[in-house]
Amino acid sequence: MFPLLYEGRSRTNPKAFTGYPDLWVNLTRWKGDRGHKDHLQQPNPTLFSLRSYLERGFFYFLNHPENQKSPDLVNREYPKYLILSNIVFHRKQMIKTIRNMYKFLLTAFFLCSVVPLFAAHNGSINGQLTENESGLELAGATIRLDPGAQYTTSNTLGFFSFNNLPAGVYTLTINYIGFENKIMKEVYVRDSETTTLRINLNPAPINLEDVEIKSATSQPFQTISALDIETRPISTTQDVLRVVPGLFIAQHAGGGKAEQIFLRGFDIDHGTDINLTVDGMPVNMVSHAHGQGYADLHFVIPELIGNVEFKKGPYYADAGDFTTAGLVRFKTMDALDKSFVKVEAGQFNTARAVGAFNLLGKNAERRNRHAYLASETYFSDGYFESPQAFRRLNIFGKFSALIDDNQRVSVSVSAFQSSWNASGQIPERAVQSGLIGRFGAIDDTEGGSTSRYNFNFEHVKSLNNNSLFKNQLYYSDYSFELYSNFTFFLEDPVNGDQIRQKEHRRIFGYNGSYQTEGQLGGKKLSSEIGIFFRNDRIDDNELSATRNRSTTTRRIAFGDIDETNTGIYASTTWQIAPRLAVNAAARADIFQFGYENKLDSLYNPNQVTAALVSPKLNFYYDVSPRIRLYLNTGYGFHSNDARVVVPQNGEQILPKALGADIGTIFKPSPALLLNVAAWYLDLEQEFVYVGDAGIVEAGGKTRRLGIDVSARVQLFKYLFADLDATYTYARGNESETPKSESYIPLAPLYTGAGGISWDKGKGLFGSLRFRHLGDRAANEDNSLTADGYFLLDAVTGWKKGNIEFNLTVQNLLNREWKEAQFETESRLRNETESVSEIHYTPGTPFYLKGGVTIRF
């Protein structure tokens, strides 16, 4: 039974709703103008069947005797009504989904809360890892217990434990990348007693020998280190995405727009098939004016990123919508080592300034209370003939405190504004004919503005039974306005084809989870159960035809969206043997899509609902201390746009993705770490957003198979090398489409990235890196090719004391390359016929930037 609350005016005779016996609605009437409720006097109000109308969206009607006599009386006498309905769904698919969700919930609750109680309890060790100077907790460290060679990892608050231990003397070995190794001998355990430890670690140079490969620990390739971020050319947080192995980005409409993303054979557009979060807040925008899943990371200051976690595939229960190709989670720093001011300047009239300041003194830090405020301002005209006038302003503040030894709270607020001009994609024929230069434009009035204001509250508490409880509340206020021109004069030879995409949205959300550890059959059992809620209220979601940004020639789409995603997930990892661990997980999602088309002369908002269960099953087997094999399997999904879902009566709302990875992580030598994986991903439906038409086209079923190879090697103490290479075979449904016409446009075939980095912590540091994206099909029959590229980037600098100088060069060889490419049909002003060919945004030429950082 689902209570639904709707308010509105009736324009429909209730008689029209009769004759559908599968669904019944109980009505209660409000006299809204008089401010009080007037229940119907009938003991059993008349019931109307609404099954067919519910499937089409919202319903508005009244149960009033006068309505049957004169429907017009309703609008005159009772202008506001509230319908409180108890709806019984008889659709087999919905009932099956809900039943599965409840079964899954009961099973997960049993595993997470009941099973650990049956574990035998002798003695135990509880510990907490913290950074020696700041006192901050260290999460994700590997702890080994001997004798017995048991492994565990520290949780969010730095806690770890070993339970059911016979009385005796034990040794702990702690490994954590970027910190000193620590060995604690003679740790005594007594029967029915708990030994409590607090362990402080000091920072140390990164050493690949410290990387542990064990089934009980997280994948060592899934965390991006501070060294990776610091020694690569990065101007925005979007650039940090390039550090993810196999992930490429492209900017094609000015510096302020979210980048186009490529990963695992996907042209992800701006985020349709990758889940992005910052401190647990979602970055992807559902039903966005510019496309489903639009993900703009420019509101994050790169210098404040503490770490980045990435995972590929749909195998993780705590990640839902858009998690098909993978996910990336950004985590901002809880505290600053030191305050700093950074100033940068470069070619093309580029300037950037960043400042971050500790707000609390040393006394507060010793009590583990931290607060800082940071700001970033950026300006650049870019390398185009028409200046971009790109401006970005960021303000970010964060407070975190350890309330007691067992719980931490964190509060962060941020404000972001950006505006820019753009030259857009240009047709090859215009450049080849000399009509415009390589950095010219057909319509240089493109561009836009955007803003985002965030509030984020997080609470983490460690419970006495070795469990962890997390709560998060977040709110975002977001605005977006973008002007584009893809086809020039194809649709409107007089005014041109410029369009405006605009919206204002508010996002409310909650994430909660409960983690616990115990034993089942004498083997370690780790479980997590979580719930989540997200509501997007989008006002004036607009697509309009415009001229020179100033004149609206016609509105194509205009309306309000109310979209909610809520559900539950559970994940359990069982160490069934010393070398074998199994993870079983699932999540259940419920979506409600509401859309009010304001171009409709009648007030007729609609709503549809859908639910989905996504199971996962993963295996990890340690062949030896140096070799791990793993098999990941599971279902994921990406949601469709509400503006498409509602008019289509709920068809193709949540197409599923089925994936599998089989791979190995191994260390042939202490200084060499390798990861090789073969993977497979099937999508029930691939979406293509057509921006100038305001619709999402169904691309049909797709299949991708690929191989990923990653290598990390420590050549000398301070010299590192890395390589990431991928191959992907991506095709549409070959059973319905000829093989020669089943290419997926812009799906990357070959990608490669790598380089060498030197960082001693003082004196000279630097890196030399390459990026390679191979040629790929630009359309379904591969008659047009999107050209690949090979680029070199370099970073160098000098550190001494609290002062640091840096120099960054992008496109060191000054190659001419195309950053973003599309097959587009367009017509220029002087052309009588349209032409379909490659349209592209030229890539960055040789670009030099320098800066200085002062810490205090």
C-alpha cells in the first residue's frame, strides 16, 4: 500500500474513470479556500478505478454528487482538492519487485544484525589509527595479525578489530600508503577481555612495497594518491578524472561546461553511465536541461581533494543510478596541514588564485577539531579567436570534530558561480575552405552560466559492538543556462539554430548506513546495510530557440520536474577460507517521475513510478601473497529522463546493465604492481540525448567487451612509472542490425596513458606524461572517423621550505588535435543544401602556465 498525496483542480468527469476493476482509490475532499477539511459524509465513499490513468501519470478528479450533475461546478465551488489514495497494484511485475525487495531486506537485516551474535568470543583486539601530527583518523590501512596471518582494514574512524582470539601474545603489522610501516610486538590478549590500542603513524614517502594484496582488503588500484594529483597538469577537478585508468575527457563548449567523458567503450556524454560523488553528495543531475546524468565538478577546488576512489563496472551495492561503466568518489580534506596561498598565470590571458586558511588554533587541533575556509578565482580568454571570458569563483568551508573517541561530525558549505563564452563545434568544410580558422567560430555567441550552493552534514559513530553507523544530509541549490548552436542555419535560415537550455533545481538527500563485523562458521563476516533518499525539484526546465542570446524565437519544451529516488541496499563479505572471500550484495531502487508541461494549455501534470532490484556477486581468491584472482558480476542501471518517461507512459524507465569482470592483481616483484582484467557489459537500452530537440532517443541494446591493463612500478626510491591501456569492442544489437551498421558512435577502441614522476618531497619534482586515444567510428556504419591523438604533458617545479614553484606545459609537442568530435548535419548561411560531416572542437595548443605556492 502506497499513500500518495496530490493537489490540484479537477477538469475531468469522474464518470470517465469507471470500468477498470483492477485498481481502486479512496477519496478525501478538502475545501482548500476555507482552510479546513470536510470529510465526505458517506460511510463508504464511491470508488473509482484508475489503473489506466495512473500508468499515464497524475490524476485529478473529485467524488462529489454535484460533479456528476455539472463538472463546471467543481472549478467554481471547490478550487483546491487533496486526494489521499491507498493504491493496490495488481501489475504482476510491480508486485514481484516489491516482494523481492522485502525478502532482500529481511535477509540483509539478518546477516547484518543477527548472525554476528552467534560468533564465539574469546579475547579481542580493538585499535584506532590516527595521523601523529593532526590526530585525524586513517581509514583504509591494512593490519596483519600474527600468528594466524589474519588481515583487516581500518574503517572511516580509523578503527579496526580482531575477534574470537585465543589467549596469547600477538604481533600487529600496519601498512598504509604514504605513511611509515609500524610493527607492534607483544600485544597481549586474555580470555573474555578486549585489548585496546591507539596507534599513531607518521607520514613517509610512498613505497610500493607497502601495498598488500589480500582478499580482506580493498583493491590497491582503486585509490588515487595525492602524488598522482600533484604531479599532473590539473586546472579543475574535472581534470582529476583523467587520473582514473582508461578515462578520457573532452571540453567542447567553453571552460565552464561539464566535460564529455569516455570510459570502457562509452561516450558517456556528461555522465549518463558513470556515477560521480563529492563527499557523498551526488554530482550527476537527473533529467538535466542539457542531458541525463549531467555531471559538473567545477564546484570543487582541486587543491582540497584528499583522495579519489574509483571502481569500474556495476558491482557495488552502495552505488545506484548511472553506475554502469563505473563510479568515482571525491573526498575533500578534513583538515589542512598548513594554510596556503597559490597564484598561477599562463598563456591566453589566464590567471588563477587559490587561498585556504586554517580557522582554529593548535589547541583545537589537539582536541581533534578542525576548520578551514578556501576560495578560488579563475579567469581565461582561452585559445580561440573569440575570447571566452571564462570566469569561475569557488568558496568552500569545512568543519570537522571528533566529539568523543567514537564519533565524528563534519559540516561543509560551498558556493560556486561560473560564466563563459564559447565557439562550439565547427564543421571541417568551413576550416578546409578557409571560411574560418582552426580556432574560429560559426556562431561565437554561444556560452552560458551556472551556479551551485551546497550544504553537507555527516555524522559517523562507532558502536560498542564493533559496528559503524553513518548518517548524511545534503542540500544543493543549482542553476544552469547554456546557449549552443549545433546546426547553424539548418532549421531556421533567418534567425539561425541557436538554442537555450535552462533550469533551476533544488536537491534534498539523505544517506544512512550501518556496518558491522562478526563471524559465521568461525569465519569473518563483514556486512553493510544502507538506505537512501534523493529528491530533485526542477523549476522551468527549458529548451528554446534563440538569437544572439537576447531574443527567444520559440519555446520547444518548458516545464517543471519532480523526481524522487529512494531505496535500500545491503552487502555482505564472508571470508569462507583463508584465501577465499565472497561478497553478495543487492540494492532496491524506487523512482517517481513527475512532469508538468507548461506549454500545455491545460494544467495536467503527470507521474509514473518504477522499481528495480540489482543483485551483485563477487569472488576474491588469493593464489599466493603476491597474486589475487577476482570475479565480479552484477546488475546496474541508468535512469531515463522524466521528460521522456512520463509522456511515454513509463516505458524504458530503468534499463538494466549486466556486467562481469575477471582479472588478477599481482606483484612480480616488490616494486611492480600489475592489474589485468577482461570484462563484459550488456545494456538493455542505450540513450542518446538530442539536445536541439529536447528528447532522448533509444539507442537499442548494446554490448561491450574489453581488456584493461594497469601497471605501477617504483624505479628508484623517488621515481615512479605508470601505464594504463585499454581495448574495447563495442557494438549495437547485431541480431537486429547488420554488423557493418552496428558501430557505437565515438566509442573508444584503444586508449593509453602513462608516464614517469619524480618527487623527493623537497627540491626538484616533476612528471612527463602521455595521452593516447585511438581513431574510432563517428557513426553507426563507420563511414566517418573520429581522429585519435597522442599528446605529451609535463609538470616541473621546486620545493624549499614553505615555498613551491611550479611550471606546467600541456601539449608539449604542439600537436594539432581534435578534442571533441561529432557527426552532425548542418547548413552554413551561404549553403543551399545541408552537409553531414565531422564537427569538432580543436584541442589545446602548446600551453604554458606557472605558479607559486606559499604555506604558513
